[in-house]
Amino acid sequence: MAAVARGRQSGPGASRGGEGAFADALAALVADEKDRLRRELTSGSGGEAPARPDVASVLAELRFELAELRGRVESLQASVDAIGARLAARDAAGDGG
């Protein structure tokens, strides 16, 4: 929850503040979307409340999208780690540039 609060406080463009800021912004985005969907599903706005199969399909789609996001974040993290390792190896070798 602390990451969500930090992400909400930082505002747009905060993902440029580094790896931690990106994770905080992503956590805030996911929390906001989850809250919006919860309000939409429980309020019954827009006419009749959705039928149970519709809710189940929406939740299945949401789970899929979250899994996709998780995969992309993990892929980005692996790329950042690889770049960091290359830079560390270059610095250790004394190439300097």
C-alpha cells in the first residue's frame, strides 16, 4: 500500500524517476483501475447489474491483463539487470566507455 501512495503522490511522468518510481506508479495505476472496476461492478451504474457470467468473464480478462503486465515488468527487469551487469563488467575491466 505504501507503493500505491507514493505512486499517487508522484503524478504523471514519475516513471522516469528510476526503477522504484516506475514500480510505484504501476502499483498506483493498477490499484486505481481495480478500484474503478470495483465501483463500476458494485454500483450497477449504466442500467442493470451485470449477470454473473459477465462478471466472471470480466475478472478473467482482468487476471489475464495483470498477468501480461507482470510478464512485461519481469522482462523489463531482466533487461535492466543485464544492462547493469554489462556496465559493471565494463567498469571492472577498466574500459571506461
